[in-house]
Amino acid sequence: MKVKESAKKPYGICPASMTIWNADQSYNRKGMEKYLTWLLDNGAQSISICGSTGENVAMNMEEQREIIGHVASFLGKEVPLICGTGRYDTLNTIRMSRYAQDCGADGVMVILPYYLSPYKAAVIQHFKDIREAIDIRLMIYNNPWFAGYEMTVPEIIELVEDGTIQDIKAAHGDPDRIHKLKFYLGEKLNVFYGHDYCAAEGLLMGADGWLSGFPAILPKQCRAILDAAQKGDVQATIKAQQKIQLYIDYFFNEKVNGVPHWQEICKYTLRAQGLDAGTPRKPLGDLDDKNKKRIEKLLSDME
């Protein structure tokens, strides 16, 4: 099945948007609208929802449909919209993907089938079956940290050459993934750097955009890195990357027994910038005062 021409190609800073919950953990529609507006006002060029950062594993299918329908209606085709629709099984992934298509999404982002770790031939067929069921863009979410494995470059080439996928979120973190994909596939594949600590390297190696958690909480700073890299200004890219380096070090390295959790850090980073973002759904929750003050200081130092 061909991709319809009206499906916009995602590009640039594409936040892996968080989901805003009310205090009772129900979906906060008004809070989500304010958050999406803030993202766009601060440099986002595309929007992704219902991915890992959006806590898709913490919502049932009915809630996911509500969020997809609401966000698609609110954005009104203003920017490319990519909806996370991947589940373990092909049947329900197709059902959610068709729903996203019916709501006006430009594409779907599908994580590799996880938990039971199916063999590669089955995974390849999973994506081909989804392609046959929809006519919007299909992004493979190549995330070995959450799926337990990843598709190799030759396997990605197969899925591109037969028209199955048009986009990839390369979430391993190593910018070598970007280097190889762009070298072998060039403009045939729309490649997003999909992690947070080596975005400058990934963008300088030719990534078409950055789709991850940091663009969802630090869109202005992430846009500065992308703009400099796309201009080919290496020194400006390094300078923009260094502005968030202390935050990167905190985010990934300052943990004791898994605390603070990255979801809790992300939610409080939004709150520290004036957004009523609440907290993640339980079993996670709020940060302690020490970590809140640490984030506030890191944000202040970026200015």
C-alpha cells in the first residue's frame, strides 16, 4: 500500500511528548493543550505522542484512543503528528494505527514487539502487515533498551527498499546508527536521532531530526543544537550542546538505586518551567526536594 501524499513528513525537533495527567491520574486535556502549545512556541517542528516518554505502557487502549483523537484535533494538521501505536501483537497495533490514521495523524511510530522477544522474521512480517493496513507513514522505533533487541542496518534496508517503513527513531544512543543509516539509505529513509546524550553528534552526522525526551522538556535548547548542526556550524553546535551538558550528566549519572527516575525528572523539569505537568502515573510519582532544587539550579544555569 502506498503512503498517501497528504501525510506530512516529520522533521526537525520532534518532542516525544509527555502525557499530562490530572491529580487523580485521569487524562488532563487542558493541561495537554497548554503543553503542546508551549512545545511549539519553543521550537518544536513536529510532534510525537503516546510513545515511551508519553507513558503509553501506563494507558489502556481506550485512553490511548482518547489522547490520539484529542491531540490530532487540537493540532489540526498545523505540524506533522506521529502517534505511538506499537503493542506486542500485530492485531492491536494495526487497530491503533488505523485509528490514528482516521484521526488525521501523518504517521505512526511502532516499537519492536517486546516482552516475548519474537524472532526477526516475525518482526519483519509484523511491520509488513502494518504497512498493508495503513496508508500513512510508518516509523520503526528501534529501541533495544525497551524491546530487548534492535533491527540491524541490513534489516532496516530491507524494510525501506520494499516500501514498508519511511521513518526510523534510532534510539540506541550511539550516533554511529545515524552515520550508517544515512550512508546506506540517504534520502530514502527519514532518520531521527532517538536518544538524549549524543544528539549533537547524531545531527552533525546527518540525522533529519531529533525525537526523544529532551526535546519534550528542553525544546528551546534542543532546537539551538539542531539549527547549528543543520547549518554546518560545528563550533556553534558544540557550544549549544555544552549548555545542556550538566543536565545530561545529572539525568543519566546522578542516581542512587534508580532514584531519581527519568520520568520523574522530566515531569518536574516541565513544572520548574511553569507548566502544570503533574507527575507520572503510579507506581512513579514526585521527586524529593533535593532533586527538585538540583533541577531548578541546572535550568537556571542554562540561561
